[in-house]
Amino acid sequence: MSRIADRKVADPGLANGVASLTPEKIEKVVNQVLKGETGAKLKVYQETCMRCGLCSQGCHFYMSHDFDPSYSPVNKATETMYELMNKKGKVTPDQIYLMAQMAFTECNLCKRCAHYCPIGIDTGYIMSMVRRICYMLDVVPQYIRDTSHSHASTMNQMWVKDDEWIDSLQWQEDEARDEFPDLRIPLDKEGADVYYSVIAPEPKFRTQLIYQAAAIMHAAGVDYTMPSEPGWDNSDMCMFVGDYENMGRLKRAHFESAQKLRVKRIVMGECGHAFRSVYDMGNRWLGYKNSPVPIVHAIEFYWELIQQGKIKITHKYEKPVTIQDPCNVMRGRGLMDKLREVVHFLCEEVVEMIPNREHNYCCCAGGGVINCGPPFKNTRMEGNRIKAEQLKATGVHDVVIPCHNCHGGLEDIIGYYDLGMHGKFIGDIIYELMEKPEL
Amino acid sequence: MTEFYVFVSGPLAWIAWGFFIIGSIYRLVSMYALAKAKDGSSLAYMSLPYSLRSILNWLIPFNTMGWKSDPLMTVATFLFHIGFLLVAVFLGAHAVLWDTAFGISIPSLPGGFGDAVSFVVIAACAVFAYRRLALPHVKGVTRPKDWFSLILVALPFVTGVLAYHQVGPVLLMTTLHVLAGELLLALIPFTRLSHALFALLTRSYMGSEFGAVRHAKDW
Amino acid sequence: MGISKWDWETGQKTVVESLSPIEGHGWQEEPYVSPDGETVAAIVQVDEGVFSVRTNDTVWENTFDKIWGLKFSPDGRLTAICQQDMEWVLVVDGEPMGETTDYIWETKFSEDGSVIATMYKGMERYGVCVDGEPWEELFENVNQYTLSADGAHAAGVAQVQSLGQADIEGFKKGIYTVVVDGVRWPNKYLNVWGPAFDATGEHVAAQVRPSVHAYTIAVDDKPWAATYGQVWEPIFHPKDGSVVAPVRVAGKWGVAKDGNILWEPRYAQCLYLQYGKPGNKLWAVVAPSYGEFTVACDNAAWDVTFPVVTDLVVSPDGTRAAAIGNEDNTNFRIVVDGKAWDGVYDMAWPATFCPGGKNVAAMVEKDGKRIILVNGKPFERSFDMAWPPIFSEDGAKVLIRAIENNSYVRIVADVARF
Ligand code: HEM
Ligand code: HEM
Ligand code: SF4
Ligand code: SF4
């Protein structure tokens, strides 16, 4: 069994945070969170976890490290949260460093282990509460911490300024008019059916996704709008950092921006974690039982458009593809059948990964792990050999990946393991195949 | 010795039952109060149909990812839990006790069968012990608490079998057995074995979250 | 606001017979109407890459490369954000207001509409532009700006210190503060949100984050001594200058006034604080328990609850309130004084009290038709499209602005007829 102490990774966010800790402060903060923010759920988990180890094979880290028990879900919980609870917070700053590294970078909060635990213990929840404690101790990896700062300051993940957002929409609208002369990206159109929301990397790095979405909306004749003011970004690194205060603030901005425009529902791009933050985490912190404005993931939205015959394609994608099931919308929303119907509608041949659907392995980028940046890239690469093997076994070259995080994660894995594959969003494929006006 | 046996099988038995029942009620009620105070955003999602769906699916051997991943454990734990219930409640000797103590008459296992089941349960405990000693991912997270509850559970079976087969002084063995049984009963609410109280609830909660919120199965 | 000068003659008039695009126009975007209902306007594409604005049956003479953000000011002027030759400017009733610049957005008005402001960016520096005049000092970034009621002052949140890539320690030292009319507060905070003016425009309160895990309210750059788990938008008392804000303590929400607890934290949520004009009562949207929202007045919650409550509106005298209740954006109800009106709708817009506070009107939508309600009763017809109703000064009439059969109509209806 390896030990977390032997694989300590240098990160300024963790190091600086730990440097200003004292045992007294740790004890105080740990107990504050345990008493103030956790309750029966965590207590029962700790007490009834039978230490049976059945959850181990649920975790891709464990599978990828040749069954190294250090990576089993129960061990991660034991070395972090259960230790904090047993010792009532009497642990050293150095231990906090290691706990933070484990919680932030060696667990994707993917909840796959939930399919393996007979008791029904939610290790993802336990690890997010460890993160919460680390955040309250100010011990958070640098890069993800920075994105949470951006969220709190601009209500988006990438320090996009208010004008830059509008400008990039208008720029994409302009570009798209070369191809679809009467295309519009309607800003602030009150009463539209659909509020289309994206994550900040789209205006920042992946503007073609906005272009494609606009093209699809246009071709399908959807009555939609995009907001010009903050709230447009549904992504949420505050949630993964443990900064629940600003997770709540972000989600308020998001929901209120949709409520103000009096739309029927929010449709979001192909992103997984944002979906989780809107329908599961952020709404709860705000006191809403469900998302106060219904949220529809792109997979489901495309599925609807296809059902209604609103997406017309000229031909099917000829090369065989495989499908990456993003945790947050499979285990998170049960969209596996709709995803398959969409992909089968678009593509000639689908070769499934095994296991798949809600039993898929996480991309290892999720839960904010990819957002922890370059220092932890190896953690993700070595921690997901199983995904590389899964991908390789399909023998195909194209992977349909309806999630931003999975994209980043799989592209890295494909590169690292030299798999010669390529990831595609559903939007990429629809755009490529759809009927376009003859110019 | 006989006096001691009388004490153990009389007043002490009532005390053990008292601990078990009052302790269980206390644990459940106080946990519920804590959940109400602190876990409102979890309690709100409890759903009976999805709870039952989850429990049922986990009651089927090899039906879940967890059960499939470790066949030896799956067989052992199913035999153990079923065997435990059968023996603890329906063993011939115990059925008599239900009758004398509470005036309830219940069907009882045929002697040979009860005996066989007891051996199976002991074997299952041996599998549990083997896992804790030999499998790194179990060994690594095993703490004295876990051994304690395993021994606590195994003891009545071992002593019971010894008494039944008249190995060693019968009265002593029977006394020890009754003591072990009472100890187990009394400590269920306060050890890992409290999962007997909580496991259905944690399972229900997971089933509800997965079913009602996540629209996915939790097995 | 000159409401009394509008045409309040009971009856209906067709302002624009046909809303179909004017001959030759490539397309016409969604319509906007003036407060007085006399004008309907829309952005039109007059040629490829050439845009203008249609008002009733005429079109602005000026054309632009791009137009967006069409808005009527409360005094009826029509504003649009327009681009020509890669430069942007606010155009008011067809004429540019001030110089062109790199970018402008977020048009806002003073209460009476006499002052018009936008966000402004020039040479990568940010500020607010009031009536065409940008602030003298500009900043690396400004957002969340607001205008005082009379429009004499503007405030925003400015970034006053540059931040290197992923410089988390730099961030924790504080790089944000409030700027008022281009002049920054001396203190810096990790974050500042939602600056708000008092009624006079002389004082500003904002939510601030003085350290990583602390949140509080700062009034004119003086943070309250107490800090909280989180805070929401502060508001000033209309008369005595005190400030209240929702605060989170140990996971529950309450209200603090000038740094002291006013409503003991016991709510799962508490937001959208409001006073009526006299400041006699304090209103808020609250969640007495998880997932159940309602309205509270002076810390006493209404009995009726909904999964979601929005758009709290307080009557001018501060004694009555209305809000929208809904079930996750469906089954909308208008709730007045703790009682929901009978109808259940697909969408609802904020209710409005007449100046005397006796009557309440609102617009709702059902099966794609817009319905105007007064005191819960619908107007005799529903419309393909409409805008929220407006009361006359005496509260005896409502102005209905609507589209039916492709015509834009302006209706003045007697409240008694509902
Ligand atoms: C819940 C805990 C208990 C378990 C798991 C348990 C288990 C057993 C087992 C395995 C046997 C032997 C059966 C066989 O090999 O055929 C047995 C016999 C017996 N048990 Fe228990 N027992 C428990 C509690 C008790 C208690 C509390 C009492 C009395 C107050 C009791 C009284 C007896 C008696 C009288 C016998 C027969 C012994 C003999 O034949 O000499 N048991 N029990
Ligand atoms: C409602 C009743 C119960 C439920 C739902 C339940 C469920 C479980 C589950 C899910 C496990 C975890 C892993 C595994 O399958 O072994 C487990 C383990 C265990 N259970 Fe139970 N159980 C119940 C009652 C009991 C009782 C009454 C006892 C004995 C007093 C008991 C003794 C044990 C022991 C000793 C283990 C640990 C196995 C090991 O060491 O790995 N259980 N139980
Ligand atoms: S990474 Fe996923 S499977 Fe592994 S422990 Fe975390 S939640 Fe469980
Ligand atoms: S499977 Fe569940 S009970 Fe068993 S060790 Fe893992 S978390 Fe604990």
C-alpha cells in the first residue's frame, strides 16, 4: 500500500495555506464545520461504514493503481474525514496538507463508488466536506482557488469582464451570419422559451461552441435568449473548492438572471459539473428543493429537438464512435438513454465502452481536479489508466464527449497514453452534419 | 454457578434487552432529531418508493456492482445475515425462550438445521476475519472497533455451538453463551453493529437521492 | 414622471395597424413599448449589415452596423446601444449621446428618466458614462454599477489593483472597492457586491468581504464591526439613514441593522429586503423552512408558502405587499397580503400597486396568451403579447399596452370594469 505522504505534490495554495496553520486553529475550524455544518448524515456514515472495502473497485484511482488500497474510497474517507472526526480536529498542519491533496485531487466526487457500497455511503459527499474544512482552513490548491476567486468577483469562472462576454456573443453572431445570414443571438429577450447558458471557457477559449449552438438554435427555430448581464455562466468552482457561500451567490445570480428574463427554462451547454451545481448543490444551499428554474442539459435538449424533427442532418457520421458518459449527467441525471438515442441518430456506428451508462468510469478531470492545474496532471493521468484501457478496447478514433470537463480529461489521457483518438461534442457533430443554407 | 446462571439468564437478560431496546430507540430518535436540525436539505428528498427500490435491489445477491465485485464476500455476508437472523430468533432453544419470557410461540428450526446454520455463520465470520487479515484494502481500514464487533457477533455462535455439542462443562458453556448473547444484544446500538439500526436508512437515503433527484439507479 | 399628462381617456386606440416588417426590411426584432404606450419600437435590419430602429410606422434616419439593448427611459425616450465603424455609442431617439468609444453596455435611468447612464470602456479602462460623459477616472474593471434615484451619482465596484495570473495571495490582500462618481473608497476588500445608494444619493452601502471567510456590510467604506457567514443586498431606511441587510449566522438567515441583529436568524433563506416610502415596515422574501418560501413583514411570515417566491413589491405606504409564488417556474400565482389570487399561470410579471395602494394589477401568461389582472380579476380579453399594466395617478384606471391581431393597441380601462 502506498501512502499519500510519499506522493506529496508541491502546490503554493496548499503550502501557503498550511504555513499559517496552528494546531489550535485546525482544531477550532474542524469542530466548527463538524458541529455547525454536518449532521446525522456524516455521523451515520462514519459509524455504519463497515470497513468492508467493497467500494474499492468502484474507484478508478484504485483500479488504475493496481488495486493500491491507499486509493480506495473507504481509505480516503478514513485517512481524512474519519481521522478528523476521531481526533476531534487534533491533527497537524502537515496532515491537513495531505488531506487536502487527497480530497481535492484524488477524488473526483464522481460517486461511482455509490454503486458498490451496500450500506449506501456517499464518499463523494464525505470528500466534499473534507474540502469544505480545507477551504475554511484556507488550504486549497492554487489554480482551482483562483477560478473560485474569479467566480466570486465576476460571477464567471475565467475573469471574463462584462463587456467581453457580450462582445464575444456579438462576434460569434457576426461570424455566423456569413453562413446563416439572418441568424441572431438574441440578448435579454424577455419571455423567451429558452435561456441558453454556457460556462466561461466558451467565450474565453471555445467560442466555436457558441457559434455552433447559435447555428443549431437558428436551424431548429428555437425561441431563445442569452443574458447580457452576469449570471450567464452556470459553472461553479466555488462548489468544488468548498466555498459554499459564493456557490450560493453564483447560483442566485444565475437563477435570478433567468427569472428576470421570464423564460420557461434554462438550457445549458455540454457541461457536467455545472449541471450538478444548478440542480443539486447550489439550489440546496439557497434553500430551494429543486432548481427554481428548470434546467435542461444539452443532451436532453438535443434529444427533444431530434424527437420533434427540428434537427435535420444531411447524412450520418460515418466513422465509428464511442461514448463517454459524464458522471454528472448519468449518475447525476440519468440521461444515458437519451444520450444514446442522440448519438445513434447522428452516427452510423457506436462501439460502447465497458462498463458504461451510469456505471462508467469518471474522466478523472471532474470534481474540479483538472482545475487544480498542471501540478496535478500526473495524478489524473496515472489515476485513470483504466479509462485509457477502456478507450483503447473500443478500437475507434472518435469519442463523443458531452461534457467540458470530460473533454479536457480525456484529451489529456488520449495524449498521455498515445491513443490516437479525438473527442467531439455532440454540438460539433450536429453542426458538421446539419443542413445549412445554400449560399 | 447455578445461581450465577439463573442471574444471567434472568435479570441480566432483561437488562440486556433493556439496553438493546431503549438504546436503539435513543439512537434512532436522537439521530432523527439531529437530521432534522442539520440535514434538512437531505431529509427533504426521502422517497418511499425509491427507498424500497434500492433496498430490494440490494437484497438480491449479485444484482449490484458491489455484490458482483466480490463474490466471496457477497456469499459470506448473505449467509451470515440470514443465518444470524434465523439462529438468533428461530433456533429451537431460543424459541423456547420466546415462549417462557414473553409468552410468544414462534416456529423453530429443526435442531440439525439450526446447528448447520450456526456453523455456516461461524464460517462466514471466518471469511470476514480472513478479509480483515489478508486483503490489503480491508486490512488497511480495519480498526480495533471492527474486530471488536466481529468478535462480539461470533462469540454467541461459538459458545452456543460448544454448549450444544457439550464441549467443555455444559453449565459454564451455556452461561458463557447466554452472557455473550446478552452482551451482543446490549451493545448493538453502541457499536459498528448499530448498522443494524441505520443501514436501512442510509440505503433508503441513497436510493431516494439517486432515484428521485438523479434519475439513476444506485446499484 | 408625468403620468398625469398621459392620455387617460377610457377606451382603445390602435397605435400601429400592422406590426409586420416594413417593406424592404430584412427582419424586425422583438417589440418594446414606451411607458405611456404611445410608441412601439423594434430593431430592424434595413439591409445586409445595416440596422436601424422602427418606432411606430417610422424608422430612425440614422443606421448602424449593430444595434442592441433597446430600452425606453421612464420619461419615454428611446435608447439603443449602437455600433458604427467599430465604435459604440448610446443613441437616444435616433441621436448619439456623447462620444463613441470601445464599448458601452447596461443602460440605466434615474427614477424620472432625466438621467441616462451606461457602463463604459475606453482604452481598456472601465467606468460609468452619465448622460454621455464618462467618469474622469477609469479603472481596470468596474461592474455592478448603480445610479442614485435622482441620477446625480453613480457607483460601482472597481478593481483598483492588478492581479497576476492565478495570484491567489494577491487576491486575498484585496483588490476591489467601491467607486462613487469615479472616486474610489480608500479601503480595499476581497470582494464587493451590489453597492446601493440611500434616497438622497449621498451615501452608499455595499456587501463586502473583508477577509477570506468573513462577509459584512460597509457603509461609506466603514464596515460593520460584526461579520457573517454570508450577506445579501443592504438597503437604506428611506428616512433615518440606518442600513439593514440579510445575514447568515450558523447556517440560518436573519436580518441585521447597522451591525446588530434585528431579525434573529431562523430562516433557510431571507432576501430582497424592502421598505415602503415611509420606512414604517420592513419586508423580505423568506424561507421559514427548507424549500418553502413566502414573504415576511417585520419578521412575521405569511402562512402561504411556495417552492419559489420572487418579485416582492411593497405598496407606496409600506403596509401592503405583493409577490409572485411559483412551483419551480411553473404554476405561477400572484400573492397579495398573504393570499394567493385564484388564477394559476404559466408566467407572471411583478405586480404593481396604484399610488393610493388600494388596487393591485399584474400581467400573467397562460397558454401563450397575456392576461391583465386587476385585484385578481382578468381584463375581458387576453392578448398575443402585452406589457405590465400601469395605474393612473388616482388609481381608477389602468393602461394596457398590448398586441392583438398583429396590431399594437393602447387601452385605458376603468378599474371598475374588472
Ligand atoms: C443474539 C444473540 C444470540 C445468538 C447469535 C445465539 C446463538 C446460539 C447458537 C448458535 C446456539 C447453538 C445452536 C446450535 O449449535 O445448534 C445457541 C444455543 C442456545 N442459546 Fe443462544 N444465541 C443468542 C442469544 C441467546 C440468549 C440471550 C440466550 C438466553 C438468555 C440464549 C440461550 C441459548 C440456549 C439456552 C441455547 C441452547 C444451548 C444448549 O443446547 O446447551 N441464546 N444460541
Ligand atoms: C437490518 C439489518 C441489517 C442490515 C441491513 C445489515 C447490512 C449489512 C451490510 C450492508 C454490511 C456491510 C458489508 C457486508 O455486506 O458485509 C454488513 C456487515 C456486517 N453486519 Fe450487518 N446488517 C444488518 C444486521 C446485522 C446484525 C443484526 C448483525 C449482528 C449483530 C450484523 C452483523 C454484521 C457484521 C459483523 C458485519 C461485518 C462484516 C465484516 O466484518 O466485514 N448485521 N451488514
Ligand atoms: S473518485 Fe469517485 S469513485 Fe473514487 S472515491 Fe471519489 S467519488 Fe468515489
Ligand atoms: S463499501 Fe461502504 S461500508 Fe464498505 S467500506 Fe466502503 S464505504 Fe464502508
